[in-house]
Amino acid sequence: MTEIESIKASIKVGLKVFEDNTAEYRKINENFDVLDFRRPNSALYSFRMVFDREHGNAAYISGDLGEAVIYPTCECTLEGFAKCFTKRREDGTLDINEQYFKERIRACNPNYGIYTYEVDDVKADLRDQFDKYGAAPLWNEFEEEYFDALYADVKVFPTFGVVFSDRAKEFLRYRVGMETEDFRDLGKRTNQYVVLWLVAIRLAYEQLEAKKC
């Protein structure tokens, strides 16, 4: 699954899992607001966001979907986040600006990370490189000898990335023709949690706006 396909799939997941969530927005004082977006009597898929305009214009995410600290360039309110990082198309499709949002994340739970790496995604990206250099016939040999062997020469760490042994790199460089830049971001996908945060922000904002009517 490509990065774009992964993002679209995660948006669909978010729209589904948040169907029963209810938004509550409380203004603590002129500098602090709190959003709670959760299912009644359940912590499942609960999402809390604290908007802090007193200490550096920061927002703090917590709940069942992980934790993060975000420093936005937009107004540090629910409306500011919703309009800055998400939008609805005329046909009702939800769009998110996850790339810009990730740039504003200053800290998150290390057990999750902003990005994830899965073996299948690494293989898919590598196969694209083999196709790019006209080396598709070599894929089965590489997969069997370097990926699927007992002591794999390609190790994939879920929140860290991909590590190649020296001999795997030699194969990819000299037999496939891959350049140094081709090794960057192999298998790298935006963590679904990041997308779910943005979907939660948009749905909570729309729900609260609808209540004003």
C-alpha cells in the first residue's frame, strides 16, 4: 500500500470508528480550552485535546489514541486546527494536510511514533526500485536470500526504519543499481494515529458547529 493509499484508508477508518463519539468543548479561561471527543461511558477511541495559549501556543493530545504535543502556526483553538489542517470538499470528501501537521508535532509517544515501517511496505517500495532500474527478474532471488532467510539481511523495525546488511546493500547497489537516495524512506508510512487525530479534530469541530444552528 502506498503512502497516499494508506492515508485514504486511515481516513475511512477514522470516519467509521468515531461515528458514536460525542464532542464537548470547554473554555477553562481565556488561555485554555479542552476538547473531549469520546463515546458515552467508554474510553475506546477517546480523544482529548488541550489548547494552551499561555505557554507557547501549544496543544496537547491524549487518550486512547496516543499522546502528542503540537505547536501550530495557526490559532490554537479547535476551529483553528480544523481549518488549518483539514477541509471538506464540495462532494463531502474529507481532506487532511497531514504533512504540515506532522511538521508541527514536537513530541509524541515513542511507542507509536509519527511514522511506521512494515515488512510488506518495505517490500513494495523495494519492488518499485527493482522495476525502476529494470531489475524485476532479480526480485525473487533477493527476497528469498536477503529477506526470508533465517538470519535476514533486511531488518524492519516498526518505529525506527529499515536496516540493511552490507551484503544486501552491495546487491542493491551493484546488481540492481540503486543509488543512496533510493534507500531513504523505504516502507515509511504515516502512522494511522496521526491521521485519526486529524479526523477526530474535524469531526468534533463539525459536530459542535452543527449544535450552534
